[in-house]
Amino acid sequence: MGLKNLISSKKMLSLLAVFMLLSTNLLFAQDAASSATTGAGDAGTATGNVWIGPVYYILLFIIVCFVVAIVGKILRVFDLTQQIQGKKPMNWHNIMGVFCLIFLVAGLYGAYWEFTVQGSMILPESASAHGVKIDEMFWTTTVLTMIVFFVTQILLFTFLFRYRYSEKRRGHFLPHNNTIEKVWTIAPAIVLTILVIFGFFTWQEITNSVDAKGEPASINVDVTGHQFAWELRYPGADGKLGKTDYKLVTGLNKLGINFKDKNSFDDLQADTMVLPVRKSIRLNIHAQDVIHSVYMPHFRVQLNAVPGLPTYFKFTPTITTAEMQRKLGDPDFQYLLYCNKICGGSHYNMKKVVKVVSEAEYQAWIAQQKPYLSGALKKELQFAATKDAQQKRLALNN
């Protein structure tokens, strides 16, 4: 029996050597590919990392599995040898108990690494008034769940080690205990109820904006999504946006604006979303083809854009772009508007720069924006009106 296990271990060691050789060659190939693409731009570097990297790490994972299996085989052979020689066999209960402690320490270090390394990638402070409340809700939930996580994991693996099998003591079983059942049912229910109620009232406070009281926002901005871009429309001097109709969408009139509505005449088109700081902003959200999602992470704003179902979200930006650049120490930082629904092959293209500026800077910017009703669109509308009039005259004559 011991000889068979020894032979099996030798075979696994041979396979391990082969895998290590393959992985070493692959690592050299990866380094060579990376070196070759250093001067070839981002595309070449990305190709080396994406296509070679995964195969290398898969092989590395297989090697780790083989190492674990071989160590197990070696221990098994050693145990059988001890038994053959009449010596006391290995105490596997103690070994597994120690492994539980090692796993606990490794897991705690992994959690520490997550908080220190990936935790540093968290979004900076909210740049909107309502975002502060969302962050409070997030951190409350995170702290509570982390307390439960650390307590349960430490107790779990400590108990596995402390109460591992021993011939010197007997196990006591509690098949049913009403007190324990009540504690671990009622306590989580209370905590979850508090979190749900907290979240409900926070969301209600955010969505129950002054619009519900009939008070208009400082600025209305139309945000329309289509594959694969966002279209922005600002009101003109009258402060009102004109009506839209999907039946009026053309190559020039991409939003289907109805120019029979006099409020449409001075509507403005923009390529960048510029917002004045500490002013109430209402985003009127539309979609022309599939579901998109208006996502502005630094403002804690996200709402779906659904075809045929206009929605809106209201918020107040509190930190200008320049202030956030100074806070982060990054002069190139920009707020961005993303699409957070996978809406097709070029989904990644759906983003717009968002700039938060002072009131004076906003007024200077809005004064430079071009009207949506361009000269080419006027000619198209005049042609359509003439054609419509001709069709009506022909219908009357017939």
C-alpha cells in the first residue's frame, strides 16, 4: 500500500515538473510579448496582458492544486510508513485543526488586504447634497455587516480548532434549543428591519424633491440615450424645454423636438454637461431604442433610461470640478456621465464629461452654446412643411 502511494507521488511530482516547465516558458513568452509591445501603444500592451495572462494564471492554479495533492500524498505515505513500523500514526484531527487556524489567519490577512489595497480605490466624498445621505447608509450597512463577518469567522475557525476530536472528551449535542433559535432569528431580523427602514426613508427623502411641491428646479437638462451616445439639451432664455415626439426624429432632429411648441425655439444643444454648483438640477431622462442608465458615480446618481417611459432625477452638486481636482491632487480629474446598462457592442462609448462650475462660469458657458434649431434643420422643417401643404392641396383637389 505504501509503495503504491510512493509511486503515485513520484508520478505527480513528474507532472508537476512538466507544468512548472510549461509555466516558466509561458512566463518568458509573456515577458517577451510585453517587451515587444512596449513601444507599440496601449493596444499591443493590452493584447499581451489579456491573451497571455489568463493562460499563465490558469496553469499557476493547476500547479497549486498539484502541490496540495502531492503534499497530501507525501503525508499519507509518511503516515502509512509510521503504521508499518509500529509507531503512532499521525493525528489528523490536530493537523486539520491547525490548518483551520492557518486558514483563519490567511483569511483575516486577505480581508485586511481588501480594505487597504482595494479600499483605497473607493469613490471620494460625494459631490452632491443627497449623496451624503447615501454614503451614510452605505457605511452603516458596511460596518454592521463587517462586525458580523469578523465575529462569525473568528468564532467558526476557532471553535473548529478548540473543539477538534479528542479521545479524552465526549461531544455534547444540542439537537434543539428554543433560546438559540430565537436569538439567531430575531436578532438578524431586527438588524435587517432597521437597515430596510433606514434605506426606505433615505430614498423617500431623496426622491421626494421640491418637484412634488410644484417648485421648479433651477435648471432642467434633457438627457437622451441611444446606441451609443448621450444627447444633451438645455433650455434657452425662457428657461423652458420644448416638447418632443419620437415620430419627428430625423437625421438632423435627433431628439424629435416639436417646433410647434414655441418653447422649443431657443433650446440649446451641448456636448458637455455643465452645471452650476449648489443649484438644483433636474435631469429629464429619455431613451430612444433600448434601456440605458444615467450613471454619475461621484454625484451618487443612477436612474434607468427606459424607452417610452420618461423619468427624472433631481440633485444639487456641491463640489466644483476644480475643487475636486484640488482635493484629489489630480489636475486631470473630470466628473463623467456613464451608461450603466450593457446596451450593445459599443456600450463603453456612452459617456459625457460633466463640469461643475460657479454660477458666473455657467452663465458665460451657456451664452456660447448653439441653438438646437440650426440653419440646416430650419431648411428641413420648411421643406417638410411645404411638402405637407402640397399633399393637403392635392387631397382637397381630389
